[in-house]
Amino acid sequence: MENNDKLFYRKNFIWNVINDEEKQGVFDLGDDYKKFIDASKTERLSIREIVRRAEENGFVNIEDLQEIKPGTKYYYVNKGKDAVLAVAGNERLENGMNIVGSHVDSPRIDLKQNPLYQEHGLTLLKTHYYGGIRKYQWVAIPLALYGTVVREDGEIIDVAIGDDENDPVFYITDLLPHLAKDQNDKKLSDAIEGESLNVIIGSLPADSNDEGTKFKLNVLKLLNGKYGMIEEDFQTAELEIVPAGKSRDVGIDRGMIMAYGHDDRVCAYTSLKAILELNNPEKTAIALFADKEEVGSNGSTGMHSLFFSNLAAEIIAIENNGNYCERKLKKAMANSSMLSSDVAAGLDPTYPQVSEKQNAAVMGQGVAMIKYTGSKGKSGANDANAEYIGKLRRLFNDSGVIWQSAELGKVDQGGGGTIAYIMANYNMDVVDLGVPVLSMHAPFEIVSKTDVYMTYKAYKTFYNKF
Ligand code: MN
Ligand code: MN
């Protein structure tokens, strides 16, 4: 046997394998992705940008559909925080769907419901962080304020301050090193406490004799002038503090992108791009964009909610002239195949000790497939079936999709989960497949443009050929 090379498993860097046309595609896609993520600073804004692009590409709101024919492109939005895009297949829904499912919420800092206070010449906002942030990373950086306020008169107001270059930003202070002796002695995880993430929103007093309220009053006057808000409106608001600033290229070769919220908007973007370019698939193609993944997928917009299976029921009813059949719904779900499209932890050369190198996602070596997530003995894992992975492997290898399998990190080092295990409850095949990220959950994370491109190619191949 001469060709021993064939016996070994080897990984490649995408950049060394793709041709010039694909290399151009890597940079073009990176540029479009930056536009997407800059427009998608919150889950609501992500859904709006997804719907905007969907409509631009001929997708129609399901509420405006009379019938679903092969090739019909439509979308559904749940409470402004989830979206589902579909391209109807030649086969009926009960034969199963090809689903790519991501999430559009990212770790951030939410305002409390009664957030505003003044102290020692400053006006501040009390917060409660959302998702797994490392709190020390969110101090002393420029921050933006986004969200939705429901006023007493029922008016719904969009708030967005901090990303326009003429906007002010917001700020959470940290101690000066000169006075940080006690803080320096604390564990990193305790050095900045949740109740210390107070955001400065103002520093000038109103012209008032009431010392106890004049700083607050000034902020309230400005908010009232801009949004018609009064203080009680905070109670009925969802206001989020996110890093201010746009995405940027990283490195002198511009091979990477730094942005807030790659987890998981980079997978949302790549699946969106793939489904927007899809025509006449065999099986109905679904791009699913979920909320609340970072806090356990609960609530009416989290993946534990029934919104997706309710939608599938609706599609079956439309396909069958208004006659809903539960058996068909159950078959549709169980016959489906899904890529849970969430980011993977990239192998960081500065912190290799947390990864097991042979089973870690290397930056630039392709879309990462994670057979199982979970922690401490695969606990909580959706451990995908070898038969399903085998089918994907053949398809990807035949189609020039460069992929690598990965684990989050070393066994017993930690762990995490995605929406994979929730969808697997319907008895569908699900495996995690997404973009490797460095500094996951930091205010700014980084990805390789080559991996973003290859993830898009993987989803496109899945929709077209699986
Ligand atoms: Mn994620
Ligand atoms: Mn995450």
C-alpha cells in the first residue's frame, strides 16, 4: 500500500485550499456581514434587519399568504424577537424540513425596571446583566443604550443612543489602580459585582432648588424632550446596554472581524444569507432565529416556547386547505434535520490550556461541528447520532465544505449548551454547526472571515442538497 496519506485524518486551513474566486468571496461576505451586524445590536433589531433583507428578496409575511406552493418564500415573526424564514420544498412538510437554527440574543446589560438615581453629582442607571458576561470586561468602555419603551398612552418608542457618531455614549466606571488594593485581592469573578454595573447617564443638574432630585430631573427632561418619556415609563421598557461602536477588521491582512454579538448573530447572518439565495429546494428549508438562548431559552420567545411547532401546524393547515392534522405535524418535526447554528469556542494560542488541542476548533480551519455540548460527562448534551453526522460528512466532503469537529473545551473545564437539545425533543436529527469565535461573550468578539464564509457555504449546501 503506497498511499499511506489516505489513512490519516488531516485538517486544512481554508485559505490554503480555496481558489481565488472563493478568496474574493471571503472578503465580500465579510463586508456584507459587517453591515448586518452593525444594524443588529439587539435581538429586536436583528429580527428587523432579517425581515428587511427577507422582504427585499421576495419573502412574504405568512399572514398574507393564501397558499403555499413549491418555491414559495415566506416569513413569520414572533413578538418582534424571533423570526422564521421558509422556502417551501417540492415535498410536503410532513416529509420533514431542513432547518438551520441560530439565536439573535447576545450577552448584554439590561436596565432594571426602576433604574434612575442620582448620587454625588452624577445620574446613574441600575442594571441587571443578561447572560454569561465576565463583568470586569464591561467597565471603562463606551456603551450604547437601545430598546423599546411602552408609554402609558400605549405608544411604543424605539430608543437608540450611542452608535451614531454624533451621539454621546454611556459608561460604567472602574477603580483607579492607585486605590484598587482591596479589589485587586479579590477573585476575578468577584472583583466587579453585579450591583456595581451602574451606568452613567448624566452629570449636569437641572435648574432646581431640590438638591435630592435635580440631577435626575435633568435626565428626565432630556428623555422627555427626545422620547416623550416620564420616569414611570422605565417600568414598561426593555432597555439594553451594549458596547458602542461598529465592527472592525482585525489584523494587517484583514483576516478577522471584531464585533459585538458574533455569538450568535454570525450564525444568524450566514444562515440568512444561505436561505435568501435558495430556490426550489426538495424539502422545505427553514432558517430559524431564536431569542433568549443566552438565558436558557425560556419565555414565550425562547426555544422552549411552542412558537415554532405552532407555526409548523399553521403551515400544515395552509398546505391542506385549512385542514390541520396533528399526526402530520408530528411527522414533519420528527422527519426534520437540523443544524443548530451556534458559535464554537476557538482554540486561543494565549490560553491553550483550557482546550484539548486535538479536539478544539482552530481559527480558519472551517465550520465547527460539535457532536455534543453539555458539561461534566456530557450532562445535558444533545449527542448527535453518528448516522446523521455521517450523512453530513459525505455531503460536505463532496461539496468542498471545509469543516472540523470540536468540543467546547477540556473535559471538566466547564461547558455550555445551545438550542440543539430542545429541538431534538421533537425526535429530529440535530447537530451543532457554527463559526469558531475567540473571546466569546466579551464586549467585542472575533471571528475569521474564512470560517464565516465556510459556514455560509455549509448552510447553503445543507439547504440545497441534504
Ligand atoms: Mn450562542
Ligand atoms: Mn453564548
